[in-house]
Amino acid sequence: MRYYETLYIIHPDYEDSRLEELRQLVDEKVKEHRADIVNSYVWGKRKLAYDVDRYRYGTYMILQYSVQTPFVNELNNWMELQTQILAYMTTKLDDAPIIRDDKHEKEAISELEDETKKNVQKTKEMEEA
């Protein structure tokens, strides 16, 4: 089994729903070649090292997958035709990637937000007293 990682950069002005649609489109294209997706997520909006199609920022997406027979050239050719993808790069991984668990991260963020709300409420109560 071979492991690959594809990093692709999307138009910076796309909202979350549109990013999700594009992520699913790329995932489906990879699954057509009988690949098993390990991770597929939005890495975030970042400043580009240089302008790409006159854009200074882009939304980075990461796709990690395993496959028996490589199809990197086909995937790169397909990505080249997608106007919403500004740039892309596929690399072969030496080892299996660590499975990303977004659920725990979201729960931790939610707990921090709840704790912050409680602290703000306590501060308001103390100021009123």
C-alpha cells in the first residue's frame, strides 16, 4: 500500500459550504481510483509565498490517501482543469499518516468557549455587586 498527500489551494473568498463541496468533489475523484482516504480537511486560510492568479491568500486543503496503483498524473491533470484550484502538489509519504480526529478538537474548543462564557458571566456579576 502506498500513501500520498495532496495539498491544494482554493480561491480565498469561498465560504465554508462551498469549500466542503469542493473537498467532497476531490475526495470522490480520488475514490474513483479505489483509493482509501485517510484524512481530508481544510488546513486554513494562509498568505501565499507569491501571488497565484493575482491572489495573495488562499485556503489550503489537505488530502491524505492510500492506494495500490498510483494515479498521481491523472489526479494532477484533473486538478489542472479545475478553475477553483489555484495550485496543488502531491507527494508520496514514507509512512502511513496519523489519522486526524477533529471530533476531539471541536469538543476541546467547545469546552474552552463554555469556560470563557462562564468567566465573563462571573466577571459581570462581580462588577454589578
